[in-house]
Amino acid sequence: MAKNLVLICGTSASGKSASLMGLTGGVMYLNCESGKALPFANKFQEHVITDPYQVYEGFEYAETDDSIDTIVIDSSTFLMDMFESVYVIGSANTMQGWQDYQQFFKNLMQQYVAKSTKNVIFTAHVLVEYNEDSMANEVKVPVKGALKNNGIEAFFSVVIAAKRMETKKLDGYDNPRLVITEDEEDLGFKYVYQTRLTKQTMNERVRGPMGMFSRKESFMDNNAQKLIEHLEEYYAE
């Protein structure tokens, strides 16, 4: 399976893409958002995806290139929207199109991601939806067809939420990977990763293996490299 597999989700402008800036080593960046530029200068090996099946090709190529350490799919939301636009809408057999939609993602996760020897990071946008059964709002990655039943989060053991939080709400979460700068103190907010559920976020799908993050590590810098290093330490133990 992938060396480290992570889903980083969040609303628009929550710092998902910006958090990739700290990644070190060789990065294959699969841009599924119409070639939208990253918000920082980088030396990533970037490929603009115009057909969803090119992502399969990206994984195949990465396994032949020892210089690639991490594969980033940014974002799964736009990737699946692309599949719908290219292979479902206007299809002569829309029922078959939706079956292909589901199978595309399952194959990606089970045949390509599972066999990868690289770190694999997916980003995804989230929406707030009302759940009539629980009578509460749920924050989840939007997806269509049969995939909606369990959600794409079910394919990941580590699901992280990218957020912008008031610095005063981070009191009590002191840990080496959460550093609040003077500028952030002055602004009154900080971009963070949420790694564990809190009482205020019980209807979100943040999760990780047992013991991966302590309570004090419920929030950390929105830095994908620090996250990967944390995962490596956890699995090394």
C-alpha cells in the first residue's frame, strides 16, 4: 500500500493547497483543477489532468521514477466532477456512466494507490449537509452515485481537516508541531490541520489510527511535510 496515505479536506480557502508548500523531496503534483496555479513557488513535477484516467498513468509512471517521493492529487472533488463531465453527462448510457464513475474511484484506490510505494496525499473540498436521521449538519466530501453511501473518506485511515481558526481557540493544544507566530497572534487567526474530533466537531469525518494523535495534537501547523513526518514516526513505533 502507499507509504503514507492522507486525505486533507476543507472548505475553499482553508489552506489545503497552501499546506503543500513545505513538502520536501520529489513531488508529483496532479493538478485536477483546470491548471489553477498553486499559491506558492515550487519545483513540483506538475501534470495538469484533463482526463481522469491520466491519474492512473501518473501512478504507473511514479513507480518507475525513484526521484518521486510523494504524489499529490489536488483535488479529488474536481477529479470526480471531471469524470462526471467527461464520461457521464451526455453518455448514451448514463446508468453505465455512473457505474464507471464509482468503479473509477474504487480502482484508483484499490489498484493504484494501494500498490504505490510513495506517500500519497489527496485534497478535497467539503460541504455541510443536513442529515435527517441524526437531525444534525454533517461536514463531508461531496460525491455522487453509489460512492455517496459511505463517502470517499471511507477509503482513508487518516482524514485531516484544513481550517482557519482563531488563535485564542488553540489555547491548551501546545505541541511541537503547532507554532503560533507573532504575525498570527497579531492577526488573531492561524491556518491549521485538525487531526482529532472535538466536542464542537463531532459531525465531521476527521480521523486517524488509535494513538496517532494525542489530545494536545488535535491541531497542528497546516504543513503537509510535518504531517508526513508525524505519520512516519507513528508507524516506525
